[in-house]
Amino acid sequence: MASSGKKKTTMAKLTRESRLRERRLDKQARKDARKRAPAHDPDLLDPDGPGDTLDATTGESAHSDAGQPALEAVAPALGDA
């Protein structure tokens, strides 16, 4: 069967399809990267990165600052009273 010789797809459609394929490849790459990332690392899921997040149960900072000295207890111990 002979070809008609006329192009049936416009350049705009070819460009749209090309961009769509690229977006799908990018999306699949991000999905694969999330699967390979360790599930126990919350810093990868947090878009702001490690910061001053508070622990919901204690209200204290979830990240320890190694450069700062530890806070001393304000209330006396029960045995001292």
C-alpha cells in the first residue's frame, strides 16, 4: 500500500506529545527515587529540612542541638523536698 505523502500530524501535536512523554518520565523518576529513599528518615519528607519541629507529646524540640549545653532542671528533685 502506498503512502499518501501528506503528513497527518502537526508539529504542535508532536511537540505536545513529546512534552507529555518527558513529564511522565520525570514523574516516574521522582516516584522511583521516593521508593529508594529510606522510609525512616523524616528529613527527606520535610520540604523545609531539619528545623525547629516540636515533638507532639512533650512539646520539646525533636532535634537535639549538640553545640548547646543541656538545660538544668528548674524544680528540685522529690528527694530534696
